[in-house]
Amino acid sequence: MGKKKEKYHNKYEYWFAGISCIPGRKKISLRSLFSCAEEIYQKSENGVHSAACLTEKERESLDRSRNISETELEGTWKYCVEHGIHLVLWEDLEYPKRLRKIYNPPYGLYYLGKLPEETEPAIAVVGARSCSVYGRKTAESIGFSLAEQGIAVISGMAAGIDGASHQGALQAQGTTYGVLGCGVDFCYPARHRELYETLVQQGGIISEYPPKTQPLPAFFPQRNRLISGLSDGVIVVEAKERSGSLITADFALEQGREVYAVPGRVGDLLSQGTNRLIQQGAGIFLSSEDFQKEMNFFADSVEPSVKKPKLSLEKSERLVYSCLDFTPKSLDEIMEETAFSFLEVVENLESLREKGCILEMYKNRYIRQ
């Protein structure tokens, strides 16, 4: 049998996905107004501008991109094909479902290797670049134990905690994915070349930035929303009071993901961020076994939504309880799912909390006990 032919989008899709300065949500909206990306490239300037709610800066960026020659577009497309750089677009079935639900999803994702499987649980492990030996060993151990249980490890391939979590997952022969703040054809940091090449074989390298995009400081905070967005939860191992890892945690909370932190010694700079997260309500990571139980990974075949609590509940309490799982839900979400009034929801939640069935993880956000 011949080798399976790789599927690639055409040069116009690679061009449109790579336009800078236009947020993903606006690209998705703009692309939906045209039959194909080529039409956006070929259409008159006024025809494109009138169809999209773009700022002046975004229009200028689009216009500059539309002045790129067909020859250059062809060259970029061929470069991607020759280097095995794939592109998945918002409208593709392969586009990660987890990312569809975040506030500003990327219109396209470039990747080497593969994308995370929708059916496999995924956890992000992040932390300080200049980590301690303890932090490095802890991150490696977490990556190993998660991967050993069939959980994909997501991180940013950075020095320190990120790289250690990837290494742990690889040692367990698991799958792990690096999300970059540059093009997927850049190995950053350069000293992680061996890790980079192994990730392509045992997972993937992912970025919303087009090939040949160099790593710039401004790209990494936005990259962090994809690390959390591709995951079911985030574990922060070591972090200073102000760090990129805490940005990832903030994105995770906005996206409704679980956040856990490894506690550290009081007074240590690398413990300030993680201890502060715990003080603010993050879960305390003590062991992978406890973490997986709390996240409800690999539960039995009975769906969490129909599992019965140990205590006898009233009909209304059971209905509210059935709406909850291990992802915090707001009062509005519970009201929408139960069709109860605000007062009815509050009364039932209070009763369930008194019976030890639920927890208020954050202000007015509830999970099962």
C-alpha cells in the first residue's frame, strides 16, 4: 500500500490564519461572511472592510497582508507542506472542542505531530522557568504519573517546570503537547531541541502563530490561554507572586477549568504564587492519586450526572445535584438547567451543602463533594 497522503489546506487558508493583529474571534466572524479565504484575498478593500467590525489597526494589518503576492503565498504554503506543518481551522471537525468554548479561540492552529485527542483527559502542568530542584522533580513526577494513567500533559515547553513535566510524561511513554509562543518551526528555548523533536513523535507542537514567527514576550501571555484552554485543569508547581503561570491560572478560571497548586514553604519566592492561589481557593495538589479522584478521571461507567448521593434527597435537591459535577457551575447555569427560580436554587444549594453533598469552590460557584 502507498503512503497515506497528508491533508493540507490551500495557500489562502494558511495566509488568512496567519494574519497578525486580528483576534481569532474576529477572524472567525469575517471568514464566515465569505465562501473561502481566497475571496477575502481577492475582494476589493471596501468589500472586505464593510463586511467586518475591524478597528483601524486591524484593517491596516489585513490590507498589508492582502498586498502579499501570490508567489509569496505559494512559497509559504510549500514551506509548510515540506516541513510537515499542518493547519486546523475553526470550521474543521478536527478543531479541538475544548478551544471552541473559550472567549477568544484562535481561528487556526498550526501543529507538528498531532493534536490532543478529544476522548483523552488532558491536564496542563506549568510553573517557574527558574525553578528549584524540588520543583523540577515534582513536575517530572506529576507528568509521569498523569501520563502513566492515560492523561495527556499540556505545557509550554519552557525551561524549568514546563520542560520537566513534558519529560516526565515522555518517560512514562505517554502523550504530551507543547504550546508555543512562536511558530512551530522554532525550537524555543533552543536547548530543548531533543525535547522538541520527541514531542513531535509522542504528541505534538502547537501554535496559533504562523511558521517563521519568532518568540516575542508579547506572544506568551496569549499563548497561555491555549495551554489552559486545551486542558481539563491546570496544576501550578512553582510560581512567584507575579508570573506567567498565574496568568495561565487566571485564564483557566475564566474558562471554567479546575486550578490546583502544589503548596510550598512559607517565605520562598517560588512558593508565593502557588500559596496565594491556594489562599484564593485553588485546589491543593498533594498526590496524583488524590488529584485524579477529585477530577473524577476514569470513574466507573455510570455518568456523574446520574450517580446517587449517599444521603436521601428531596426531589428538588436531587435535580439541582444532578446538574453539578466537578467543574464549578454558577447560579445562573444551575437556574438555566433546572428552570428553578433564584430563591429555589439558593435554598436547595444551601440544603445540599449542609448535607455535605456539594462545595462552594468560589463565590457562587458549586461542585459536587
